[in-house]
Amino acid sequence: MLRNQKDLFYLGNDVHYLNNAYMSPNLKSVEIAGIIAVRKKNHPYMVQIDDFFKPLEHLKKTFAKIVNCENYERIAITPSASYGLANAAKNINCGNKSKIIIPEGQFPSNYYVWEKLAEEKGLTIEIIEAPKNAENRGKIWNERIINAIDRNTAIVACAHVHWADGTKFNLKEFRTACDRYETYLIIDGTQSIGALSFDIQEIKPDVLVSSGYKWLFGPYGIGFAYYNERFDDGQPIEENWINRKNSEDFKSLVNYQKEYKPFAQKYCVGECSKFVDIPMMQTALDQIYAWGVDNIQGYSEELISPYLTAFTDLGCKIENEDFRANHLIGVKLASHMNIDELANMMKKRNIHISARGNSLRLSTSVYNSKRDLDQFYSVLLENAG
Ligand SMILES: Cc1ncc(COP(=O)(O)O)c(C=O)c1O
């Protein structure tokens, strides 16, 4: 079991930050890595040819370890989740299939790209709605998605954990259903990778994307994408010289190369050597690896578990534990509670949280403590009527 890690961050004692799903705070070590990296360019002659390639490779290897991907060359560096998805959409062969399945309310980066593809290829988007009733909501929603996958389904695009309400999708079952029809399974892991175990070899997504500034504790503007063998012969959305074969040979760069580097490396964003972002992201991933993703999830579980019955006793609704994780939980408010009033009270007391519909999104990480949860609970209690 991890102990509280707040001393590795700058968050003050009077701040109750329950919003890692919005953006993680910097680790002190990540800030330092960034400052050192920014200063390096004060002396550009210190930036060596190896610096374009080796840190990039090391970072991909570390991310590959975290998601249990056996070949780090299947990992690309992206500036955002949407970038990774754009490369996916460009290279999907829809054949004569006619629909794309998306569970209701996916983050826009995982919607617009499919809407556009559907318009271009004459496909329809089938949004699978969440049940209106809270009873068995996650279970029924998962079943609805699985039942909708049929021979006409080209793509299932969804998150592992829903960004707004925390519903956990049963990706292994989605994979089994997709396999029947060679349907692409495209996962947005932005709200789970780093906080909830994700095993590429077990889930076998066709594509997994994640931005890096939430549960991966990196800076804003760097993320990751994994592409399986169905994308090996694909074309990237941009032609970045670093991704071409032999780009390490700076003397011969204008001996233009037809060939890309192998596997998914062609999908890396231009200037993927990101001299500031990469050392920061590397420091963050090293820390996550040292903590262990299961321990991070376990920390949130231990923190949140004692409060869940207390929340439901006040009339709030929480998803059944089989269909939620512990790091991001939607607390659906009791009907007499006013979300705007609650959100205002929280703000005044330095409790930072997101309001989504009639739910408060409670997201916790290793820097949170019982004190933060007590503060949150006290506001609910005062509004219990
Ligand atoms: C589920 C999910 N995906 C993606 C993103 C970010 O997308 P992008 O990196 O394209 O800005 C967010 C941000 O909140 C998110 O919650």
C-alpha cells in the first residue's frame, strides 16, 4: 500500500484538489526536469544528435512497460489524444461496413474524428445511450454496447473509464464482440492510463491513445498512441523527417528516404524529440512506474471506500463497483441537492472538483488524504436537507 505522496507535490495544506481528471498537479521532480530542459537551449551546442532520438526511445519504452506492450516501436508520441485518433481514422479500412459505435457522451476528441470519418465514408454513427435509471446503469450500458456490435460495425470508439461519470467499460468483452466481425476497437485511455491497469496484450485494442497531462502527470501537449499491426502499412497525417528511416544520419538527410521507421513510429508528431516535454514526461512515467499503477488505484480505493456508503446514505448514487474505478467517480446528487449551490460552496472552501450534469466528479490520486474527502463530505452533509 502506498503512503500519501503529497510531499512530492506543491499543493498547499488548505487546498483540497479532487480534480486530477481535469489536470494533474506537477510533481516537484517533473518541474525540475522541465526547468533543466528549458535551460539547456540557452546553450544550443549542448543539444546533441542523440538528444533527438534516445530520450524519445526511452520514453516510448517506459510507456510500453506501463501498458504492457511488447514492442515499444508500436508507441507513437503525440501532442494530444485527438492527434493519435486522427492517425487512426486516416488508416481504418471500413470495407463495406456501415456504422461506428460510440457510447454516449465521449470526450469530444473521441467523437468529432469519427463524425468526420462517417461523413467522408458515408457511415452512420450509432450512439449507445446510457440508461436513464441509476439501477444497474453500468451493467446495462455495457450490455447495450456489446449487443450493438454486429457485422455492420466498422469501429467501436470508447474510453476505458468515462471522463464525466466514471463508468468503466468492459473492454475485454468489447474485444471479443469486435473480433467476430473484424471491428476496430479504438480506446481513449486519457482518464485511466496511469491510474488503472491497462494491459495491451490482454485487451488487444487496435489503437490506444492517451494524453499525458492527467493520470500520467506530464505537461500539457504530449501524449501517447499505440497502433497494432493493422496500421503497419498505413500513412501518417503528416510527413515528419524524424520518422523516416536513417534520420539519425544528419549528413544525409537530403538523400530523401521513401521508407518510414518500422511499426508505429511514422505516427509520431513532428518535432517529437520535444526537448522540454520529454524529460518532464519521462520523470513522471518513472515515478508512476516506481509507485506501480495497481498501487495508485489501490490508494484511491482505500481513500474513497469508507465514504461511499456515507454518500449513498445522503441519497446520492454511486455506480456499482464492477462498473467503475476508484480514481474517478461520479457522485450523482440526491434530487433535493442543488449542484450549483454545492459547487459554489466547494469553491469557497478550496475544494476543487468538477460538476457534470447532476453529478460531482470526484477524482483522487496519491496526493489526496482523508482530510480532502472529509471536506467534500461535509459540504454534502450540510446540503442533506
Ligand atoms: C477522455 C478524454 N480524452 C481526451 C481528452 C483530451 O483530449 P485532447 O488531448 O485531444 O485535447 C480529455 C480531456 O479532458 C478526456 O477527458
